[in-house]
Amino acid sequence: MTHTSMLTMKHRILSRRVMSLPVELDAWLGRTEVDELLDKNLSQIEALDYFLHVLCKSNEDSFNALDPAGSVAVFLDKSLDITKAIIKSRFIWDFFRDRLELRFVPRFRQLLLMADLVSYDCYTAVMDRAKALQIIPEQGFREYPLVGLVAQFAPSTFVRLPGLQNHNLPVPVIDLPWDHLVNPWELLIVAHEVGHDVDEDLGRLSQALQPAIASQLDEFGTPMGHIVCWQQWTSEILADLVGILLTGPAFVGALAGLLTLPRSYVLHINSTDEHPPPYLRVFINTALVRRLGHPQLAQALEAGWRALYGVPNDGFRTYLAQIEPVIATILDTPLAPLQDRGGKIHSLGELIAFTLDDQARVQATAVRLVTGALLTSKLPIRHVVSASQLAFEQTVQSGDTAGLATLAQHTQRTIIDLKPPGQLPVGLASHRARQHLDDLARAFLERPLDDIGIHWPL
């Protein structure tokens, strides 16, 4: 066998490898046209297809310039570069395909549809309001977060590729623990994760808030060490507050359930953690519940939390006294990223609202969920999840733990019955959205394999 024939065979192998991903992506898009299981994920798949085809086109161009009859050294170097580029393209597609394919597993079809609908409803509630206020994100309006399932303690969101903290994903991802889906009321935490996505997609609101928080606390004579902690916690606090504004006081009950942990965790202040300590975090959330006009609900939540973990020490008391100005700053401060086309700068409180009427409808729906009755009026999907949390609390307090399975099934059916018809709107009609994906892809092309956690083994 001559070296020319060896290079020719290598060339043929690379030809087939380079084309394998575009062929697979086209098959996925074709599936969305005939398989209703992907109806609600079409916009996400189209965004991924656009992003990945930029990578694939670059790979094809590199391959087309590869000449097996030319310089041997150049051929060998360039063929290795192409192989690495294929791996990078496959790496990011694997991240999304692993999550999308779960929708074809019968056990998880309806559960993931339910989670997708909650993610969609929470995200679009904020973005639709931004559109109404004529607030246009720099990168355009993105697709709602794709939901995946993993083995972990709590839900998490990926705005950026794991390991690449300065490189955004083409579509945000919310990963849920596998076991959480059996309790639809635990989907309230999705609203918190959407809060992180909204924070990022509207121009990194938490970063814009940090100077305002520091200034406000400084006026109160707050020690610098405390100010630094509050600034560090801003992103997580903002996500919690978005969760409450989207779903109401029920969010705090679900969050408290997640944070019901050993005292060594709950009562520990970690100055390097981006999350406020769990003990303080519940009181931060109840402060917003009180501000929304539900002082009795806030008081009941706080009383239960104190009964479980006791009265805080002096270190916590000083932080507790600083909650009100922090909440007011986050909700009321006009933020430069929220400037509309007319030049007016809006606050987070103008962007999202949960009203007394919303709470009344949630409470009425909770009663219907407990009894298994059908809804008498259409409700936002996220508020059905809120109602299921209240129904869960009522069912447990009544001692009817056997009724929880029925409640979970009824909640799941109710949410799925409220799904929008057909395929969800595609955001790629926006030139900004396409340009953003194009920029992300071209920046990703420049990253070496080691940057994304893939180490060349040879």
C-alpha cells in the first residue's frame, strides 16, 4: 500500500465523518414535522441546527481545502485539525441530544412535556412582558430553556457550557433531578432557574444591581464584609424573587422543602457561596411575600422555619435587618439593560408581577386539584404548579398521604391539557437572534479541545 493510497483512504474517512452531523441534524428537523413528541421543542432544535450548521460549514470548508495529493505534512496536520473540529461539534450536540432523546422514552414523555410547559410558561411570561415594554435584548429573544434530567440534589440551569464560563449555550438548559418529576409541585423551582436565564438573557441584571445594592447598604452603615456577601448573593436572590413574582407565595413553601436540611448546612454562613445560607434565604423570600400583600402567609412560613431551626444568632440577626432594603433595591431600581426603545429605563418590579387576584385564583385551583375537579377557567401553567403546592400542603396536613399520587396525576393532566396548540413559536425570525447564534458558533470554533474538557489522548 502506497502512502498516497493511505492518504486517500484517510480523506474518504474524513469525508464521511464531516457529513455525519449535518445528516443527523436534518433527520432531527424532519422528525419535528412528523412526530408530535417534539412539537414543543421545535424552536430549540431549530436554534441548535442553526448554531451547529455554522460549525459544520466550517468543517466542510476545511475538508474541501484538504488535498491528499499535496504536501503530506500539511495533509496530516490539517486532517488532525478537522478531526478535532468534528469532536468539538459533536461534543456540544451530545450535550443537547442526550436531553432531547429522553422525550422518546415512554416513561418520561408526559413528565418531560409537563416540565417543558412550565419552563416555557415561566420564560415567555417575562419575555412577552419585555416585548410589550419594547425592551429588546442585545442578542434578540432566545428560545425557552430546554429541560433535561440528571442525578443531582436540586434543579440547575446552564446558561453557559459547563467548563466554559465565558461561552454561552445556543439554548439555555434546565436540568432537573430524575425523582423530582414525580412531584409536580416541585416544578416551582423551575421558576428560580428561569430567573437565572432571564437574568442573563436580559443583559445580566444581577451585575447591574450589585452597585445599587452596595450603595443602598452603605447608606445604612452596613459593614463592608456584609455588603460583599449581599453582592455575591445577588444572582441567587434575584432568581428567587423572579420565582415568587412568577408563581406567588407557594414558591417559598417549595423552596423551604428543598432547603429543609441538617442544621449544620442551614445555619452556616459560607462567605464564598453564591447562595445565601438557607436559614436567611427563606426570610429573604418571605419578605417579598409580605410586600406582595400576604403578611399572614409570610408569618406562617417564618414561624414554621423558626420552629424547625430556632432563633438565629447575632450573625444572622444583622443580615435579617438588611433584607428589606436589599429587596427594595432589586425590585425598584431602574436597570440600564431594561431600557426600552423610547429611552425609559425599567425596573424588575415593572417587568414581572404577581397580584392578589392571581393568588385568589391559585387558592381556588388548589381546592379543585384536591377534589379532582376540572378547572372552570384557564390559568397560566405556572400558577397551576403553585396551586398543586398548596394542594400538596393541604393533603399532607389532612393525613391523606395516599391522595398524593392522585394529586400528582391530576396536576400533570391539568398542565398538559393547558398546553398551547401545535408547535411553539420560533424565535429565530429575529435577525438579532440569528446573529447571536452565529457569533456564539464562531467564538466556539476558536476554542481548543482542552478548553471544553476534551483531552487529546495520543
